Amino acid sequence: MTQSTDINLQKLTRLLSAHTGADFEVFRPAFIGRLALARQHHFGLHTLEKYLALLEKDPTEITVLANCILSKSPGKASLPPTELHNKLYAQIPGFLTDSAVVMFDQEGTILLAE
């Protein structure tokens, strides 16, 4: 990763943490970056800087990205899964529950089914 990308991923992590109240620094930057890239492409944006600008204007998209990160986290960082889930789920309004099934359509829009 370039220095510019690292700086933007740090900004993204801080934005997620500020919006949700949860500590997203427990996730690897590359993991957050891959999911942010998918959301970025969903909006037809070609740079992380443009996606960050969108996030700053649209708090709903920050919540969507946070949900994507938490629902796709394979190892749940270094904390035991239940501890991390309890810590993060409780802090994010409207977060997906453990019983929710998460599906995406071809455009990357989240579809939920229980």
C-alpha cells in the first residue's frame, strides 16, 4: 500500500470509530480497505478519497460499511468472537443481529432475510 492509501485507511478507520463509537482499529487495514473498495465501486467512485467524501456527507453509508465489515470479519480480530461482537454490536444502532442472514445483490446492495 502507498503512504496515501495508508493515510486514507486511517481516516476511514477513525471515521467508522467516531460514527459508531466502536474501535475499528482491531481490524486489519487491508480488510477494511477491501470492503470499502467494494462499497466505493457500488457508487461508481474511483478513489478512496471520493468515497471518504461521500461518507462524510452520508452517515447512513458509514453504518452500511460498518455492518459489512463486522458481518464479514472472519477472525473477529484478536478478541474472542463473543467479546468483540458484544462490544461492537451494542454500540452500533441498527446493526445486524447474529440471527440475520446477509445477502448482496449484483449491485452490492445489502438484502436481509431472517
